Amino acid sequence: MKVLVADDDRLARRLLESVRGNLGTPPRRYARLYVLTMRAHYLVASERWADSSIGWVVDTTGTGPITQAMDAFALGYAALRRGDLAAADKGLRSLGVLAARRPAAAGDDENPSVVTVLETELRAALLAADGKTDEAVALLRQAAAVEDTVPVAFGPPDVVKPTHELLGELLLAQGKAADAQQEFVRALALAPRRTASLLGLARAATAAGDAPVAEQARADLRAIWHQADADLPGLAEIPRPSAQAR
């Protein structure tokens, strides 16, 4: 599977479209799996919550519970971020069904912990959107403890929105910058140089008054985003050093 490029959303989108074009007739199971998982990562990483790929109808028959959970989470989380609560609730219901399903024999797509984490994340995000932030934080701490026990898999992670990252974002929105900073540090320990976590760390450290950590996070982002699309979310927050400073 292609890994989506962190600093070039347009290239990532073209790759996603290319994989969709290779589904076959009838669509092959593994091709459908790739489209579903790549779309999930693309939506969460790019933060293009209304991207037209959301409207693609991809049959999940024969794909495993993790693939289906990644798809349900990404579509539900994107819906929540654009204010479509009905679609977000639909995604949560789908995740609930998957989480309640009895695992089959052990396999590459059968780790029930991943489904549990994704379901808990979306449920917490919906609670936070409803103003129930303390409940959301408690749920995310539970989910983070579970995610910390999930073995590292080959390829892109199945938990498309790392729990520590999501928890850090929620804590930062609550004004708990120091606590948020700790969560972003933990997220980066698990996924080094992940741009969303670095951006969260830069924001949290700035708010907490930790200038050295904030500047290092921004420096890392400048190195990663040196050829980024001009409209990449968060890019405007990472100013390049002046010629005099260089």
C-alpha cells in the first residue's frame, strides 16, 4: 500500500484516485481494502473533511473488522468536524456493531483492541462536541491505555487518529496546555515526526510557555513541510526564519 505523503495533499489525492481506478470489475477485495484504508488515512491526515472521496460507495463485504472500523471512524470523524452530527452518529453506530462482534480466529485484521479504540475515540469526540469534555477526556485516557498495548503493525497504523494526539487536542482546547504537551510528546514517541502531533506540540508548548520545545517542533515541521502545498492546514502557523536569522 502506498503511504500518503505528508507535505503534498494533491499527490496523496491523486494516489488515492489511482487506487480507486484499479478496483477492477467486479471490485477485488484487496483493492477495496486499499481504497478504504487509504481514504481513512487521507481524510484524517489532510483534514479535508468535505472531500469528494467521502461520497465514494465502496463495498466492505469480505473486508475485515479493522478495515471496516477505520472506514467508519474516518467518515464519522470527518462528518463531526464538518458539523454533520447525523452522519457522525451513523459512524459511531457502525463502530459499536463492529466492537460487539466476536473476534474470529487470529489474523492480520482481527485485533479487537483496534476497533475498541476507534469506537471510543469517536464516542469521546461526540461527547466533547456536546460540551461533555470531562467525560470525553476520561474515555480517551482509557482508549490511550488500550492503544499503548497494541503491537506495532507493518505499514500505516490502523488507529488512523492516534489517541494521545486526539487527547492532546482536547486538553489544549480546554486550556490545559501542559497536560496537552505531555500527550503530544507521547504521541510522537509512538509515531515520530507525525505532523499533526508536531503541530499540536508546537501549539501546546507555546501556550505552556515552553519556548525551546515549541521552536524545536516548529523547526521539525519546517523541515518536513519544505515543499508543502500552500494551503496545507497548519502551514501558516510555522513561519520560516527570516533571512537575517538564517
